[in-house]
Amino acid sequence: MPPDEREIERTIRYGLVAVFVLGLRRRDPGTVVNAAVGVIGTYLTEFVERTCGVKLQPWHHLYVDTAMITHAVGMLGPYDDIQWWDHVTHIHSATILGGAVFAICRRTGRDPGPRVVAAVACGGLLWELVEYAIHVGADQIGVEPVLVNYGKRDTLLDLLFDLVGAVLVLALGDRVLGDLATADT
């Protein structure tokens, strides 16, 4: 990765550490956990490169990293205060999952359409079930949940925006992920 992109990636990691510290100061376990997971998530692209033998473009790294920081920062208030924040983060995450499935399908000669939609829909549904289970479990033991479930309407909107992400991948995948989908590196 070029030095400029490494500096941006490092800045995002420092931002996540700052969110983590702010979460500790606020005694907000949701922020702390999301920031910690976000820091780990910034290493996901490097892990994929090493284990799968692919060469990702610098923008792939930054795209995943920005998802990590937007999720963590959202826990500081934007999820509650900015109506569209949750929608954007769901689209962003769905395009990451959908993009990975799209590239794998193209590399293996399979039709990505149904697989991208299925993976994103199942991933989104699994996420919503985990979110709900964490919320119920936290309520039962009397602690602050690290993920918040805002009800049925929010769950349906989350799943809808996950599907928007899948549609974006299908519409733009060949143009945006073509190099990754056909590379033999």
C-alpha cells in the first residue's frame, strides 16, 4: 500500500483508539466493544491478502477501514441522533460482504446475482438476530447492551438497506471489482 494510504489507515486506527478511550471515559460498553472490534476489523484486508493470495487495491483497505470507523463513531451518538447514519452503515457493510461474494463468484465462474443477494440477506438477518439476542441477554442480566435493537421497524429498515447494498454491488461490481474478480495473484 502506498505511504499516503498507510497514513490514512493509521489515522483511522488512531481514531478508533480515541473512540475506545472515549467509550471507557463514558463507561459505555457498546462504544468500547465496537471500537475494539473496529480496530481488529482494520486488519481484515491484510489478513485476506495473506490467506487468500489476492492483492487488494489501496481503496479496498480504506473502504473496509471507513466502515469500521463509521460503526464505532456511530456508537457515540450518531446512531441515535442522525436518522440516516444506521442506513449508511448497513449499506456500507452490505457492500463489503456482497463485494467479497461477487469477487469469489466471478473468480470461480459462478453467477454472482443470487449468491450476493442471498449472502447479504442471510448476513443481515444473522446480524439482526445477534443484535436482538445481545439486547435480550443484557436486559436479563441487567447490563448495558453492546448493540442496540430499536424494534421491528428498525430491523426491517436495516434489512432493506442491506439489500440496497447488495443491489449496488450487482450494479457496479464488474466495473469496481473487475480487477479483483479476475486476478490470479
